[in-house]
Amino acid sequence: MAKDDNSHDTNQPFDTGSVPELNHVPANIPQENLAFLKGLIDSFNASTAKLKEAYTALQEKVENLNLQLEETNRDLSASLMEQERLSNYLTNILESLSSGVLVVDTSGIITLFNRGAETITGIKVDDALHSHYREVMGSETPEELTPLSSLSTGEGHSQIEKNLISKSGKTIPVGCSISPLVNKSGDMVGAVEIFMDMTRIKALEDELAWKEKLAALGQMAATMAHKIRNPLGGIAGFAGLLQLELKGNENNKRLLGRIIEGVDKLERIVTSLLSYTSPLKLKPDIVNLAEIAADKINSLKEDYDSVQFNIKEPEDSVMIEADAKQLSDAVASIARNAVEAIEGKGTVEIITIPGESVFKPPHSVTAQLVKTIRKTSEFIKLRKPGALLLITDSGKGMASEVQEQLFVPFYTTKENGIGLGLASVRKIIEAHHGEIWIESVENTGTAVGIILPRTCMI
């Protein structure tokens, strides 16, 4: 049988073509069979046509689904990229915060611990994550001041204060806020704690309270000094006249001399007290800090032969804006204390350093002081232009409880001391907007550090 021109490519799915018409049918086939066979062929052709239509419609649906799936994939990919960008952005914000941020799940396990928390507590992020809150932050803190309380009550706390124990064992005052953490459905999934180191704030509060006490004490002392000075003048005058009358009585004259000495000492105390409580009126000028220090040290050399003075000046002049007389008095007071702290032979070392210089401290106490200055100085923290003066002695040093009282007015360890020397020094340095530190080690020595701004800003 010849190939029909209406046949279709059988490689196409479901494309069977149509069955050809019955041509050249043998004559001996019954007519009813031919009719049945023709009906069967017509039915097959109709079914094939419907199948092709269904297949074409299915292909269109598949193509539409592919297009929709491709568009959905693009949207999903863009959404994932945006979510990743936002996640990285929020992570960078958390890691850049100086405040500590930690998150616990409903079991109290820490799931987030940022770099700020690591800096404040000294606990590494990897050591804190996946550990219980109590294991990391300690068991000393009452539960109502921890995020564990929010897990049980569902309530938060804001602006509360507590103490944390760092990894090194240091007690750190912190201010914190605690809030429950909920998901979109409103179910609690954990709690968040945000805390900040308040060590510096507490120090400033203590300093402010101390200055307020000093101001009240100064006001009272000034009033009392004026009231004491008048009768002191009378006692000194009459004692002098009485001394002239006792020419032949040496014993009474000697006793009267003791009275006059006592009056003179009281006069010095009153004068020092009035000077301390009076406001400083600086007359700033451009001066060389190294020269002021060297001049005061050189004036002490003649009186202390057993003390060796080492003066280390920088190659260039260290010029600052200051009141030369007031600053000279402060340096003289510090240098005199350094010399008097030495029993027998010893050394006093004076180093003047421009603010930008880097040096290796020659003395262990000086090295310890410089380390403290680098950690606590506002000048260094804010990169202000300044100059550093260091005065170190090899004397007997001081106990820690003595160091805590050094700047308190009328506190002294000297038999005939008044206790206003270092208090007055601090007043002069602060009037110049400077900073002062003292570091001392028993049986090793004492170091005093002063940072003064290049510009007085008065």
C-alpha cells in the first residue's frame, strides 16, 4: 500500500495522524463489516483529535507554570538576598555597639552575645554562646535583675542598675534593660538584655559628690579662718609685748616663745586654708614646661646632697599655655614631696614628654603609672594636644589606703604637715584643665603624672 500524503510524523507525541479512508477494499468483505470498520476509524480519529487538543492545552499550562515558577524563583532569590543584606546590616550594628547585647531562649541558653558584651565582661563570644545564662553571667545577681525573670513573668525591666563580675573577677557597675522576646504570633521565644558599663559614670558621680563636699568644706573653712585670724593677731601681738617684759626670766621667755611658735603655725594654716578655698585667677602665658620643671628641681639640689636628680628633657621645647607662677608652685610641691619621701640616698627623676611621643618608662612605678594614664586619660582618649610631666622618686612608697586619701584636704602623714599640699596641686592642675595621677608601691617609690593641654582654654 502506498504511503498516504496525509500521514503525520510519528515522532511527535500523541500525534498519530488520521486513519486513511478505505480504498481498494476486497469485494468479498461483507458490507456490515465495512460499516463497522469505518465507524471504528472515525471514532479513533475523533479521540485522537481530542487527545491532541488536550495535549496542546497541557503544553500551554506547563509553559505558563514554568514562566510563573521562573518569576517566583527570581522574586524568592531577590527576597533571600534582601533578607541576607538586612541580616548582615543588623549584625554589623550589633557588633558595633559599645553596649552589651545578649539574647537567651526559653531555656535560658544564650543564643546571641555581641562584641560589646565581650568587651565589658571579658568573656569570649564563643565561650558564652550555647551556655546557660547563669554559667556565663554568674549566680550572684538576683533573678529579678536577669532576663530569666522575663521568661517566667513575661515582663521587662528598664533602667535598672546592678553589678557584674568580669572574667578577671572585677566588679563592674552596669545599667541595663531587659525585655521578653516574642515572635510574630505573639509567642515568647526568649528574652533580651542590653547593658552598658557605668564605671566611668560612677567615677564622675563620686568626683562630683567629692567636689560638692569640698565646696561646702571650703566655704565653712574660709568663714572659720577669718574668725580665727583676728584673735590670732591679738595673741601674737600681746605675746610679743610680753616677751619684751620678760628680759630676765629666761624660762618664762622660752615658754612664751613656744606660744609664739604655735601662733605662727596657726597663722600658716589659716593662710594656706584661705589660699586653698579662694578661687584661682590664672594669668596664662606661653611657657616651657620642661624649663619650669628643671628650675624647680635645680633649686632643691643645694638642700639635698644625698639625692640624685635625673632631668630628662625632650629635644624640642614643650610649649604650653599656663600660669607660670601657679604651675611652678604645683611642680615645687610635688618635687618637695618626692625628696622628702627618700630616706637616706635615692633618686628623683623628672621626664617631660610631648603628647605625641612614645617612650619606654625607665622605672617600674613609672611604667605602671603610664599604663594607668593610657587607660584613663581623657586627653589620650579624645586625642587632645597636651604634654606629660612625670616625677618619680625611689622613696619608701605608700600603702593603698594612703593613696586613696592623697587629695583630701587636711589629710597628711607628715608630723608637721597641714594636708593641703596635694589638694592645692590638684586644684591648680584642674584650673588649667589638666589631669593628675599618683602611683605608689611600698618600698619601691612613687610616681606623679600630670597632663596639661597645649592651650589653657581659660
